[in-house]
Amino acid sequence: MPVGRCPKQRSEATVPLQRGTHGLLERTMADSTTHSSARASGTWVLIAVGVGTFMSALDGSVVNAILPVMREALHTDVATIEWVVTVYLLSVSGLLLGFGRLGDVRGHKGVYVLGFGGFVISSALCGMAPGVHALIAFRALQAVGAAMLFANSPAILTKSFPAEKRGRVLGLQAMMTYLGLTVGPSLGGWLTQTFGWRSIFYINVPVGIVAVALSLRFVPRDVPAEAGESFDWTGAVLFLAGLVALLLGLNQGHAWGWGSPAIVALLAGAAVLLAIFVAVERRVRAPMLDLSLFRHATFSAATASALLNYICIYSLVFLLPFYLLQARSMNPAQAGLLLTAQPLVMMVAAPLSGALSDRIGSRWPAIVGMTVLSAGLLLESFLSPQTSLTHIALGLAVCGLGTGVFIAPNNSALMGAAPRHRQGIASGVLATARNVGMVLGVGLAGAILTTMLTGHSEPDSAEALSLAVSRGLQVAAGVAAVGVLFAAIRGRNAAGNSPAAAPPHASSTSHG
């Protein structure tokens, strides 16, 4: 072979290699750009949903904190002003499952953004309410928007992030919830004192507008997984009526009397309506609640664990203020500051536990979390009129740690156990478990408190109140112990990162 041709041959041989290397480099750079864009987009999705989560938690905690101020300003009685909170709770709870299913049928982004817009508009209407009855009506309207947010935000996050990041993302969402609960009472007090009680509703408007804009821009426009199916209106109406009757009976039982005709009728009616609802859902082609989800051991156990966890938390939230304000004669500001120990620890623990569950699975974090919560409630139950504030703060911190460790892994397991086309239903089930647990916790704690005080010779004494609160917390500790068993039922490899809910390919989603 002539020597002079060798350089030419080498050059010709090198050209395909250079082209191949250049193509590989271009593909690598394109993939890197795509992944960077996806990470940036995911961050903005989390911010958009996180702002909504924070704002809704803030709104609830603020309204609860300033009810006495609103009662005085609107010249009404305690029984009437309580409906500002009650109508919101009942409406949200009854609509969660339906709006979750609507997200599956019509697309989660559309339902979420529409709900956010409704929440902002109804917040402004609440601020402009001329009287207490108008305020109650506008709060019911606000609850409709809130239910659309609550029922679709977990589904949006689950679909927007890969399965191996689900625990961390849901933990960060939980952190935003606890942040809203933490700053709500103090921010609400400052706004009310500076600008009046109406400002707590007006503050939602500018923040909400920004969040809606972020959601429109960055939340992926999902193709409805069940676009061909119709919405189960019969099931939606039955569930709404049955759950509202149940929650109203539980909420008002201690006030109206558990044996009163109204409470008996409400609870009996709820049992009949919910039984009919289950029968209808078993027969309809496109059910609002897919009962087959509960055949999955992880889904059922995670739902039951969530319900029991919220029963415990709201028993504590209901009982301890009675002890601090009445048995210890603390003022509201002092009691509120002490009570922030719990959500502060929860806010720190939730994202860390969520990230850990992505690595080791959801089972052990859920078991440990419920165990710590049970221990914290038991520790907190040793109350007397002389109990040190350090002991109370420590008990609250332990309860907060247990809940923070439990929430994100359990939520991740529940969402991961549901197939992609049932993510909206799973979100609705999760949110419904939270609200039902809230009402059951308050009802259980209220019944124990009332029974213990009624049977005491000096029901108004600090000793009687301390004993009644202690018994309620001990019962809650027992409920948490049952929650440990449900947390352990899920499969040993339940990591909560099932690929069933993995995010869609780029070709099937768009931003806008």
C-alpha cells in the first residue's frame, strides 16, 4: 500500500468518528438541557402548588384564631359565628372526593386553576360581607374553591415528579401546610389589630393572583386519564349528603346532645345514604369512588393510618387550649406561642422523612412516626395544674416529630398505590381522610371532656379540667397505637414509589 495514501485513509476513517462523536455530544447536551429544563419546571410546579397549600392552611388557622373578634364586630352570638368555620369544614369535606374524580375526568390542572380562582374571588367576597349570614354563605363558596385545590394538588405533584422523588415532594408540600398553620394565628392577630378582621380575607387576593399565574404557566396541562368516562353525579350527591350529615352530627353532638332527635336523625340518615352510595358505586360503570382501590393492602392501610393520625392530632389541638387557657390561666398569646412547638417540629421533620422514604420505603417511617406520636401523646397526658411549661412544650415537640415523620411517607405510599388513571380519586380519599379525622378527633375529645367534667364534683376547677384533658390525650395515645398496627400492615417493600404514577412523557404534556 503506497505510503502517500495513508494520511488520506486516516483522514477518511476519522470523519465518521468525528461525526459520531459530535452527534453524541449534541445528544448529550440536548438531554442535559432537557433534564435541566424539567428540573426547573418541576421546581416551579412545586412552588405554585406550595403557595396554594400555604395559603389555604393559613386561611383556616387565621379564621379560627380571630372568631371572637369577628363575633364582636358582626354583633352576633357564639353559636352563629361558629358556622363560619363549620360550613367551611362540611362543604370542603363533602366535595373533596367529587372534585378529585372530576380531575381524573376533565384534567387536574383545569380543576385546580378554576378552584384557585374561585378561592381568590370568594376571599374578596368574605372581606366585603355586610353581615354574618353573608359571611357564612361566602365561606361556603370559598370552601368549593378550597376543595378543588385540596383534591387535585397531590395528583398534580405525583404526576409532575418521578416516583423516586415523590416522598420528598409531598414532604415539602406538608412543610408548607405546617408553615401556614404556624404563622397563621400570629399573622392573623397582627393583621386584625392593624387593619381589621376583613384584612385576613383580603390578603388572599394578591397572593392568590400570583399563585394562579404561576399555576397557569408552569403546572403541566395533563391529558385526562378518563376523558371517555362520564362523571358519576348520583354518587357525588349521595356522598356529599351522607358525609355532611355524618360530620354535622359528630360536630354538633356535644352541643345538641348525643341522644337528641336531631343528632340521631343525622347519624341514621348518614348511615343510610352512605350505604346506598357504596351500593351504587359497586354497580356503576364509571364510579366516583373506585372501591377496587381498597383491595390494595397499602392503599387501605395508608388511608386508615392517615385517618387515625388526624384523629390524634386534632384531639390534641382541641384539648390542650382548654388546659392552657382555663386550668393554667394563660392568655391567648402565651398559649398560641407554646402551641407552635408542634407545627414547627412537623415543618422540619416532614421533608426530611419524605426524602428518607424515597430511599428506604414508606413502611418503617410510617411505623416509627405513629409510635413516636403515641409516645408523645402519652407524655403530654401527665398533666396537673402545676405541670412545667417545659414538659408541655416537650410533649408537643414529640407529637410534632411523630406526625412529621409519618405524614409524607404515608401520603407517598397512598398515592403510589393508586394507578395513574385514579390519581384524582386517591387525592380525594387522602384529603377526605384528613377532614373526617379532624371532625372525629374533635368529636371524640369533646365527648371525653364533657363526660369527665360532668362526672366531677367540681367541674370548673383546674384539677377537674387537667384530669379530663389527660384522659382525652390517653385515649388519643391508644388510637395512635392502633395506627401503628395499620402502618405495619402494608407490604414490607411498600416504598411508595410505584411506577404506576410515574410522570408522563414530554410528548404528552405541555405547559400553559
